[in-house]
Amino acid sequence: MSTQIPRDRIQDFIGLETEPTDWLKIDQQRIDTFAECTLDRQFIHVDPEAAAKTPFGTTIAHGFLTLSLLSYFAEQLQISMEGLQMGVNYGLDKVRFINPVKVDSKVRVRANILDIQEKNPGQYQIKLEATMDIEGEEKPALVAEWLFMQFTG
């Protein structure tokens, strides 16, 4: 469901929680590709045999891999100011990696709108609390206060 936020009703949308996104499987190929891109080849991520001997019992996704997937999930969250022309990632205020994502797990994101501010005419900063769930797990993979800027016509 798309959430179009009218400029004159911003306050009505603060506190809104989105529907969760679809699930995405985190397989070893995705983890290995991320390891190569970032040069973070720690064994817990890329060596299934060595990782099997850890308390996790298998390889796990990089925390930054899970965090970077927020960009992928953003399109499904579909939060936009009315008249949106473009949006950009503005950064993060806070991130906590709560639960490791084991290989072949599925993750999804849900978000809560924490704040919306018009920084300049037609330029809106939106702050979300984004929570990445892991299928079958009680604790989420991460919780982040995520900022993005949207520009309207």
C-alpha cells in the first residue's frame, strides 16, 4: 500500500507504521558478493566449515549487508510526500545490530514514521524507525533510525 503524505497533513502521519515488505532470502552467494565488494572476508561470513564451529553454527550476513538492504526495501515501503520528484538517502541517526542473520534466512522490513520536517520549500526530511525482521526469530536483525530527503514539485 502506497502512503502519499499531503503537505498540509504531515502531523497526521507521524507514528504511522507501514505494512511489512516481502521476505528476501539471504543466501551464501549474496554474503560472498558483499564480502568481495567490501573486502570484509572474516571467516564468520565466508567460511562455512569454520563458521560451523562458532556459537552461530553457520555463516552469518555482515551487519552492513543487512543495513545496506534498507535501500532495496525502501521502494516496497512506499512512503512519499505528495508531488514527489525524487528522494535521496540522508543517513542514519542510530543503528543497532540485534540478532545475526544466518545464511539462508529470510528478512523483511517494517517502518514507523518518527518525524517529517520541511527543511526548505519543497524539501522534506523524513525520519523512519526501520526494523528488519528475521523469519522465525523473535528478535529483529536490526533497528535503525533512518533519514531520507524527498523533493517535491
